[in-house]
Amino acid sequence: GQTIGIIGGGQLGRMMALAAKEAGFVIAVLDPGENSPCGQVADIVIRAAFDDRDALKKLAEQSDVITYEFENIDAEALTWLSDIAYLPQGAELIRITQNRRLEKKMLEQALVPIAPYQVIEHEQGIYDIIESFGFPAIVKTITGGYDGKGQVKLNSIEDLQEAQALVKEKGPCVLESFISFDKEISVIVHRNASGETTTLPIAENIHVNHILHESIVPARIEPDVSEVAKKLALQIADEIKLIGTLAVEMFVSLSGEIWVNELAPRPHNSGHYSIEACETSQFHQHIRAICNWPLKSTALLKHAVMVNLLGQHVKPAFDAVSQYPDWSVHFYGKAEAKQNRKMGHITILTDDLEMTLKEMQESRIWKTT
Ligand code: ATP
Ligand code: MG
Ligand code: MG
């Protein structure tokens, strides 16, 4: 059969692989880890660093199509790979989304609203910038940040030192106005080479300690706001001539105003609910998009709540599974249940979102912090 090569062996790669295997694809994965979540379900495992050109060459030789499951791959190596392999997503989107400065420029070009921002080139420059922006604001590293790491919130003058230390350590950073949003949502868009697009039903995302805790679908926003959010995501997909999957994180104010926060060029944690709740999951659609197959309907079959299981939740969750027949349980096959490490998730389909949310809130599992 045809072989799909995946760069990255984490849970996103694993769920991509599981979807692709249903259609009969052979899976090859490149990852440095031993027994990675994706490696456990792949047919061919190449154990090496992501920028190891010999390993990439080996992956290219084995694969008919290559995709990736995370955004911090060396963009140069990916560009080099795109010359010797079929990498329909290209390397440009990775180059843009791993750099907040380039990402924000692109979002401006796509004419979508974003929080006012400025690049702090030197630590001294922060005074002038904050004077014109005012408090509160957020300083973010340009590269390498995730789960709120590499960020400093500025509430007052007292916080400037910490932000300066960040710039000193990490180099130029982005300062953006703090948006007092009501909700965070995400729109996941797929596009194939023929230009067909779909969006997944919009997820409302609740973070705890800057890590996604829960996604609620459909997001509890007005239908007209939801339409605008989809339109913005499609506008971005169009601007970059997307092939594959793009997750667009957004803020929504009480009055329904929207700002695009950031992008992920891959299936997204907030789209995991689609495995059970949608006609076509984000992983199936990703595979279809990179193979230039026609895209299928992503219609929502039932309302859903997805809750992440972090290291500290695994034991209580596992003990509780037998009591909850309506839980769909996904563990990613990671050996070490470290604090805050994403170990799995649970999806619940429901006819009564509010009641399910209340049940989840009262569950003892997520009280283990
Ligand atoms: P991820 O793990 O999603 O990649 P990240 O570290 O790249 O996260 P962001 O998504 O930019 O960081 O920010 C993390 C969280 O911080 C957001 O989900 C949001 O809750 C909050 N946040 C970020 N920027 C702003 C802002 N301008 N105004 C208000 N809150 C913000
Ligand atoms: Mg991010
Ligand atoms: Mg984010």
C-alpha cells in the first residue's frame, strides 16, 4: 500500500496514524524517542533527531507522502526535504508559525484582527513600548513558546524587570495588548490541493495553568459570531494556500468581537472531540487533505466535551473509567505520567452540555492538581 511518513511521534502523530491505517495506509514515523506514542502504532520507525538529514532521507525513501505533527521542526531541513520527497504541506507554513513575528505579519496580510503588538528588539526598548500600549500587556518569546511558557504578563511597572530578563535571555520578543476576552475558541480548517476547504465545529476552550483543560463543542457563542470566526479562519487558509490542517486560536469578547491569537499548522488538542463527535475527525480529514482526496463533511453528530488527562490525572481517571460508560477514553501510550504531561483525553457526547460540564467539574479526577 501507500506509505505516509510522519515527522514526530507524539499523540497527534499517533491519532493521525490510526486514522490513516483505517484507510489501509502504511505508516512510517521519524522520532528520537524510544517507544513513542506514534511509534507504537506505526509500521516503520526511524529513530533519529528531526533535523537528521540521513534519517529524513530514509523517511523520504520509504514514504509516498510526508506530513508532520508538530511545528518545531527545523524549517531549513524541511525545505531541503521538500526537494527530495512529496511534502504537500510545504515548509513555508512551518517557517511562519514557528515565529510569532512572521505569523503576526501574515495575519495582518490576511486582514484578520489581532491584538495590537510591537516587537521588543532590545530590553531597554520595553519602556517606550509599554508607554504607548499601557497595562495590562503580555510579552511573548518569538520562538519556542507553548503552554504559556516564555510569556510574562505585565500588570504594572513592577513586572517590567521580568519581561526585560525574558528579552535578555531569549532575544527579541513580542509585546501585545492584553485582550479582556470572554471566551477562547478555536477553528480548525482543512484544505486540500484542489482548494476544497472545511472547518470543524467551533470549540470553546478552557485553560487551566495555561494548558488546555477542556473543550466544549459547539462553543457557546452567537451564531453570527461563529460565522465570522469561520470566515476569518478560511481567510487565513486562503492567504497561505493551506494544504493540510490549520488550527486558529481566537479570543471572543462579550460583545462578540474577535481577535486571532495564534496558529498551529496541524491537528489540534481542541479538535480531539471530532474523533467521536463529527462525521469526519480532524485526523481523517488531515489525511484526506494531504492526499488530495475530496474532503468529507465535518458535521457535528452530537454535542461534546473533551477533557485532557495530564500526568496527575491518570491514576484517578483510570480508576473511574468503569463508572462512566459514556466516556470515550484515549491514552497515548506514554510511559511516564509526569506532572502536567498530556497523557490522554476523554470525550463525552451529550444531549445536555451544561449538565455534563457540571459533572466534569464535580469529578474528583481533575481536582488532583
Ligand atoms: P499554546 O500551548 O496554545 O501554543 P502559547 O504558549 O503559544 O500556547 P498563547 O496561545 O499565545 O501561548 O497564549 C497562551 C494563553 O495566554 C492564551 O490561550 C490566553 O489564555 C492567554 N493570552 C495570550 N495572549 C493573550 C492576550 N493578548 N490577551 C489576553 N490573554 C492572552
Ligand atoms: Mg502556541
Ligand atoms: Mg495558544
